[in-house]
Amino acid sequence: MRTMNHWKTAKTWAALAVLPMVIAVAAAATLPKDADKAKRSEVTNYAKSLSQAFREAANDVQDSVVLIKADPVMPVKWNDRGEAPKGQMPPNPFEGTPFGNMPELKRFFEQIPQTPQMPGHPHGGRGGIGTGVIIDAKGVILTNNHVVEGRNDVTVRLHDGREFKATEIETDPNTDLAIVRIEGAKDLKPAKLGNSDLVEVGDWVLALGHPFGLEGTLTSGIVSAKGRGIGMPARATFIQTDAAINPGNSGGPLINLDGEVIGINTAISSSSGGNQGVGFAIPVNLVKWVSEELMDDGVVQRAQLGVMIQPMTHELASQFGLENKDGVAVTDVLDDLPAAKAGVKAGDVILEYDGQKVSTPRELQAVVERSKIGAKHDMKVWRDGKHETLQVVPRESDEKADAKASTKTERANPSRFEELGLEVETLTAEIAEHLNVNAKHGVVISDVLAGSPADRAGLESGMVIVEAGRKPVKSVADLKTAVEAAKDGGLLLLVRSEQGARFLVLKSDA
């Protein structure tokens, strides 16, 4: 009995010892499943909250988004096979616009493919379709210039289906923006315009519009770049986004998650004409200024300084004695214009205008153009190793420019800089006239050896070197002195051509 009792006691204790292990194994088997489930629930809730944010932002703006229909400039007649005979297609819509010479950047308002006239259909095919956004309850709608430019008849369809004929259209081709006015429309809801200066790369954005005529389309993405200059239109930099944008989205809003318009969708970079993940929107801060100008005066009045400028590089900054490449280099100052009257000189580096720092020519151009014409504005420059503040009074811009024809001229008695691969001669008034170069002194480049230091610096035949090492060059001897003085590092050159003036840095292989 004792032995039996002892045995029972031993088994009992053994069972009790094993029990925590069993419980631990069971817990280990169930915990991961519960943890995974909790994690999935957390991720799902996050996705749902993001979807909710998208819905709320879109709901804030969708009543302000309109469809814009525009009749073709000229009708197209179709044959029995549904084809347009040669010579009867509408003229190239790109010609005469900022987009005309950039085939790789497709305009949104490309003509929607025409359809054959169906039996009993009163209108034949369709015209073009674009997007707009209401910015004033009195009937002011913002869109792209290329959506309405040159169109015979423009109709605005509101979100609730009501349609109105445009009674007035004001355009600014330089930014590809336009305002369309309608009358008699009640209960219009203007969109809330945000602040594009606060937009950051990586922010979620939504694009609303009517791509391919598909009304009420919403796409999402992020801001993939800011301040993007794509060459057109001439007076705008862009917010780049990967939100899907297609033909028909033109003039529609790009919004943030607060339901605020932060840009107007304008262009895409595409080899197919459709979305490839790179779209461009005009920042709303520029849009505000342009639309106010158009509503007030019907035209956009831009201020002008009268300088030729170029972007800074690390090499140029080093030559100017700057620690970084912020600012914009002045390469030429035009006579009798505000900059010249304020004492601006070629070789100045403009760092700030009206208290706003500028890092690129486009930034300077943007802040100057929007400044008050006829008023004094402080401009901070870097000159000869120190800061100076000048006061400029911009005038209204004159955007008319005479075309310049290039003229070749004979060269005589050139001098060579063998180690630089450069051949020059002293400038004369006759040569300057033939070259159509605004220079009263300097040396003309007559030849540049391929692959030489001069070639790598960007020097070309026909350029006139007017400064070397920040000193005037009036003869070949002056250039030689400057080259010999630049023993280490590069030689800063100011050159002029019929295209204008620019700074270059020339480095010898030695």
C-alpha cells in the first residue's frame, strides 16, 4: 500500500510537472494566430481610414468639378467606312501653342477620336472633352487654355447634369490657364483653394476629372516631385504626380486629403498618349494669381526687371566665392530697364527678391512677375564677395521679341591657346554686327578643338568672351593674362552670343 501510494504520488507530481508545459505549448500554438489576426485587423482599419479620407476629400470637391465640351474648330465628314478622308481632319491642335514643339509631352485636350455619324444621330461625332473647376459662385470656372482655345462653342456641364453655354472666356497661354464664365446657374459650389507651397513630395493627392469623357472619375497617387520645369508652358513650374491622368483630365483639380485644390492637371509625359505614371499640375498659388488677373483685367500683367540670367552650379558658386549654389547669376543687364536703373551688374548673383530666396531662374521669374508693377522691391545680391541690397522698380513686361537671324562672318589673324583647344581674335564692331552679338569689347572664338578643355566647358565658335576672371577682356592679350593667372582651379568666363550671355568655367588639363 505504501508502495502503491508512493507510486500514485509520484505519478501525480509528474503530471503536475508536465501540465505547465502543455499549457505553454497550447498558448504558443494559439498566440501567433491571434497576433496575426490583430495585425490584419490593424492594417485593415488603416486601409479603411485611408479610403474614408479619400471619400471625404472627393465629396468636398466633386460638386465643383465640371465637364467642358467644345465643338471642333472645323467639322469632319466621314465616308461609308467610318474613316475621315485625307485633308479633312482638324488642324494640328498643338500648332501655335506652348506644346507645339514638344511631341513627347502630350496635351490633355487632344481631340477625342471622332466617331462615324450614326443614323438618326443629330450631331455626328463628338467634340473635345475637358474638365474645369468652379472657383466663384457667380459662375467663374477655371480650366486649361488648351481646353477652350480656338473652339467655336463651349458648353459647361455641372455635376448635377445642368448645362450652360460659356458667355465669356479669358485665357493666358503663357501658363495654359483660362477662366470660363457662365450665367444663370444657381447654387454653385466653389472649390476650396489650398496652398501649394505647403505641398511636399510623398503627400497623397487625388485627381478628379473626365478622362476620355468618363465623367466623375477619381484617381489617387502621391506628389512625386515639385518645381518641375518641363519647358511648357513658358511661365509655369509643375507639381509632378503619379495619380493617373489622361486626356480629358485637363483643367481638372488635383486635391489634397483635406479636399483643397493644390493644382490644376495640365500635362502628361507619355509615349502612348495615356497615363504612364508621370503627370503634371500647375501649382494652385500660381493659379490664384493668374485667375485673379484674368477676372479683374482680362489679361495677365507681368512685371519685368530686364536681366539675362542663368542657374548657378557648384563650379560657378566657387568662382563667385559662394559656399553653395543658391541664387541666380546675372549674365547681362538690358539698357534702360528697371535692373539697369537700380544698378544691377552682370556678374551679380541674385539671392533674394522681396524677402523670398531664389535658387533657380524660374523661381526668380515667378516672384518677379507677380510683384507689384511700379513699386519698390528689395533685391539682395552677392557682388564682389559681399552682400548688397538694391531697390528695383519693375515695369510691365513686353513679351514681344524680334526674331534674330544668325549670320556667319570671316575670321582673320586668329590666336591659339593650344593647351585649351581654343582659337580667338579680337572683336571689332563689324564682327559684332555680323554675329548679331551685343558686345562692345571682347575676343571672338573662331575655333574650338573637339574634346578639348574649351569644348568641355561649353565654348563654341561665334561666342564672344567679354570677361575672364571677373575682369574685362578687350584683347587677346587680356585673355592670355587671365589664363596665366588662373594657375589652379578654373577660369570664370562671361561669354555672349546672339542667344544672350552666360557664365562658363574653363579648366585646363594641366
